[in-house]
Amino acid sequence: MSFNENTRVKIPAILHLRKLGYNYLSLAKAKREESTNIFTDLFTESLIRINPDLDESDTKRAFDNISLALDNEDLGQAFFNMLTATSGIKLIDFKDFSNNSFHVVTELTYKNGEDEFRPDITLLINGMPLAFVEVKKPNNQQGVLAERDRINVRFKNKKFRKFINISQLLVFSNNMEYDVESIEPIQGAFYSSTSYSSANFNCFREEDKFDLETLLQSEDDELENFVLKDNNLSAIKHSPEFITNKEPTTPTNRILTALFSKQRFAMLLKYGIAYVEESKGLEKHISATRNCSPPKRLSAP
């Protein structure tokens, strides 16, 4: 039995997100629009639920408007304004955040022409891919620097504009504790906003203590079996390493709880993101939490 980033980090992270209330969605039967990676059935169903006066033709127009906005060279600002709008069609129900639909998928292909990439984990709200997670196994060569270099190449590729514009929050982890002595992000779990140039990797230090017994749903053995089977990894189910890596206290699972527990994610989307006109152009900034110690910014040299 081989252990790699999938068995050590990705699958345990998916199962942890399931405990946070994200439904696992197999790509085998999922319906999505490939230029945006919006899952159209989930999108339509969710918009009609949170906007009772809409019909399917209204949701089609909303989708078309989103698709047009995602073509802008604005780091997704037009889409973000639609996402957080307090009037008109609501793309997200912020008054009752539990009224939205939450899903997690793995190895979703982001493709435009011949160019493509596949994040390890993508999080959907109402069918919209608003965040993704890239993982590496602990003690991997180059740590998470390799992921930083890859995402910087993707940021600069104009064929990925729609995917970058729709994404609100990115996480990169090799499931290790931070090396506080390092000036480069060799190890740890980092978050970043999107950019058209280079990612700023931020450490996350949570001061609040979550009541995990209340916050996390109980384990679902049947669903775990399905996730493992869907990823051709049923053989790892009873391995001690896999069982340990499912613990909520691992570095990856801690940052997932801190950023993607539903009420925290709602706060981030509503209040934690800002567009700032800098000397080099428009930048997108994210403040993970008001209770977080000042983050250590780790950007490309």
C-alpha cells in the first residue's frame, strides 16, 4: 500500500470538510458548465430556493451575467459585487447561510482549450466554485513552494481568467506545522487570495477555540466508504496513518475548520475581502479573521 498526498492529506481533508457540512459530490454524474465550472443543476436549484420569485429562465440570465462578468480583467471584482449584493438576485443567502448548498469535489478539471489544471479539492457554494485547496504530503521536496510556483504560472495565464476571477480563497498545505525560522513557505498550511501575478501565502493563527464536538458532524462510515471507493482508495480505510490523518487537529484540517466552517466562510465572503488599487494595479486582499494574529506574508521573491 503506497501513501502519498492523496492518502495522507487530500482524502482526510475531504472527509473533514464533510464533517463541516460539505456534501461530497462525485464528478461521475455531476453536470457543470466547463467555461466557468459552475455546476448548473446545483446553481439553478439553489437560486430558486433562496429567491422564491425566480424561475429557470431567470437563473439562466443570472448565469449568463456571471459568465460575462468573469471575462473582465478586474480580478473578479464585478462577480464579487454580484456575489455579495444586498439587492436584486441573491447568489448567496447571507441572512440564513445554512439555506445555501455546500459541496466538495476532487480533481475538478479547470480547462480552456489545451490549457488545464486540476486542484486537489474544490469547494462549491450553490454550485459555484468559490475556493480550492492544493495539498502535498509532509516533507515533500520543496514543501509548498512548488505549489506557489505552479499557482503563479496559472495566475498569469489569461486562459484561466474566468477560473481565477470566480475563486475567492485558496489554501495550500503539506500538513506540517509552520517553520517560524524560515523566510520561505517551505512547510505549513497557508491561505491566499487570487492575483494576476503572484500569490501571497499567509500563515494562519487561530485564537478562537472551536467547540469541535458541536461544530463537526459525526463520522459517516457509509459515506467514507463511498469517497474511498470513488477515489480508488478503499484499501487505506483501516490503516493507522489514515485514521490519524483524519483527526481535526492536523494542520490541514485546522485551517479548513478556521476558514471554511460555514459561519466563518460567510464572514470572510461578506466582510473579509477587499479590492485595493495599488501602484502596480488592482489587488485583492483577504483578512482571514479579526481574531487572527497579523499574518506572515510569504510571496514570491
